[in-house]
Amino acid sequence: MRLDHAALIVSSPEAARSFYVGVLGLEEIPRPPTFTFPGLWVRVGDAHVHLIGEAEPGRARETHPGYRSEELAGGYTAHFAIHVDDLEEFLAGVRERGGTVVGGPRPRGDGVLQAYLADPDGNVVELMQTGVEVTGEEPEIGVPR
């Protein structure tokens, strides 16, 4: 088995394109011509993210009302993760392209460094780098208070 795609409801495919393609630098790929509703697909390695335009105004926010800032800061959210080779370098590029980091970077405690971003609709994307030294000094990760 392997993950093929994740799908998210978005209020504006144009705003989603600005974030996923413009800020994250993902490649937009064609959708099947049978899809008549708004949206776009982006490639993440061998998998895709399908960004589905809402069917009626406000529906994206109704189905996903958002997270508190402390939940975002700690990654205590529904999210998907993208592996990057150099997290600090990638985050510098994200910031240069107008993106905002809502959590991290922080060590996870198992050799992973992670950071979190939120798209215009509040969908959360984790960026992660593996192979980071484990020192034993990593902070505990728990339920946000």
C-alpha cells in the first residue's frame, strides 16, 4: 500500500493555488476533464493533494471552523506532512514567498524536526526534516493548554 492523495475543501481555488503552488512551491497537475467543479491538484512527490472548491459560499468554513493558536503552534491538528531535505532553508523560502509559519520549528524527539503552516482556509501542512540529532533535551509534546 501507499498513500495516493489527500483531499481538502477550500473556499477559493485561486487562494489555494497561491499557497500550495506560490508559497510551498508544489507543482500543479491536470485534473481529469470530467471534473466540472472548481479545484486544483498538486503533486507532492509520488502523491497528490486534491484541493476541492466549495460548492456553496461558506461551506469550507462550516466543515472546518479552524484551530486555536496554541493548537496550531504545537501541530495538535488534523494535517498532512511533507518531507523536505533542509527545513530551515525551506522555511526561509516560504517566508520569502509570503508564507507564515504557525508552529515550530521544533524537534519531535525521534530525529525529526517539524514546523507547521496553515493554508488560507486553515488546513494545516506539516513540514518535516529527518535525520536530526536526538539529544535527550527535546521538549515534551502534549495537549495544548
